Amino acid sequence: MAEANVPALAGAGDYDKHKKKGPWTAPCDSEGLVRDTISMKAYTTKGVALWSVHPESPGLNPAEMFSGWLRKKLRSMALQDLRQKSQPLGKTAYTVRVNGVLKSA
């Protein structure tokens, strides 16, 4: 089962498109699958270092912090639309809004 992880890691060099060679750092929790011997060899080969994040403290996890910021920003924009009595956004318009917020981050 652990060998199935290795092909997925082949794209680890694409983590940062501007950075052609490692090392890269990736946050992860203490999952056994992530820390498996074969997985660790693949990370080492690709130049990926794992940054341990305690699974029970999402406040310290950068991905959780960013997604929280994004939700707060989008909710604020939706409330502003509601106050202005704007039409609800469709899927395409909402996608454009999310992309705009992500580009401003």
C-alpha cells in the first residue's frame, strides 16, 4: 500500500513553479502514511522536508489559518452584497471573486 504513494510524489518538483529544484518544505500532521519509510525516501529524493504541525492545534497550521482568512474575507464580501441588495452571485461570478481574493493575498 505504501508503494502507491511514490508516484504521487513524482510531481513534488511542481510545488513551486518558480523554484525548479528543492529543497521544499511542506506542512503535515503525524499521519503514518505520510511518515512511511517509502514516502520518506521519496520526499528525500525530491528534496521535500516535512514541517510537523500538531494535528490538534489547527490555529498553528498555516493552511488552516489561510482558509480561515479566505472564508472571513468572502463572507464579508457576501454581507456587503446583501446590504447593497445585489443579485446573488452565480457559480462563475463567485469563482471570479474567489480568484480575485486569492490574487490579492
